[in-house]
Amino acid sequence: MSCLRTRRLCFLAPLAVALALAGAPLHAAPGDQPVKPGLPQAPQPEDKSRSRTASLPAKGLFVGDKLSDGAKARLTDLVLEALGLNVEVALVVPVGPWQIDGGTHADNDLTQARLSAVRRFLAERGVDPKRIYVESRTDAKVKEPRLDVQLVGKPGGD
């Protein structure tokens, strides 16, 4: 095409050549620009306004299939710390060398009945049972079993 046919092409052609010589793509979309590498992001600290955690040692946690008075007190403290928090997830996390369904009621036996006792206790204190999840984490480095309970949510606007 000749520059006499359309003025627009005559104007854009030198610009396209200049951009091509400069190494820029001819049809760059807004998201196609190269991203400059930044500094690596440090892990963000846990937001204390969104999470409350209690770690309970297995020893003395249960009496039979029921929570001990000490465990009830610790879990009550956790629920009280979480007042004003709209709990979205309640995690019950057995950590360490638990014996699953051992049936002997030793300190490190974790039966379905014992997990149900924890879930029931939290539900009775206002945690929605549909938001209570159990997640087991086995770690050979951990010598003593423990039960971590974490309440995660958004600060309430009441």
C-alpha cells in the first residue's frame, strides 16, 4: 500500500518500525508487559484478629471418652478468646503419635467417641457443628501427642 491511499497507515508504519527496533511487541495488551522481579515476600505472620488457637497435651485430656475438666477449661478459654469472631472454620488437629481407635482409653488413644466429645463441646459453646473439621497430622519428630484446636474467622461487626 502506498502512503497516498491512507494517511493513517503512513503515520502508523514508522511508529511500528520504531517499536519493533526497540524490542517492544507490536500488539501488546495491557497485561502482556513483562513483570519486574521483586523482592521475595516474607511469610505473613498469622493474623491474631482472625485466629485463636489452643494446644492441649494428650496426657489428661480425656477421662474415658469424655473431656477432662482441665481440657474443658482450656477449650472454654479458647472460645472466650474468640468472642467477637465470626468463626468460619474450627479445626481439631491431633498432632503427633496418637493411637487411633486403640480402645484401651490410654492417654494417647484417639477414638471416634473422644473426637465427638471435642466436637460436641465446641458446638455447645456456640461453634456451628458444620464448621468443625478434624485434620490429623502425623509427625515422627513430635514425641508427645497433643490436640490443637484452632478457631478461624472474621472479626464480627456487631
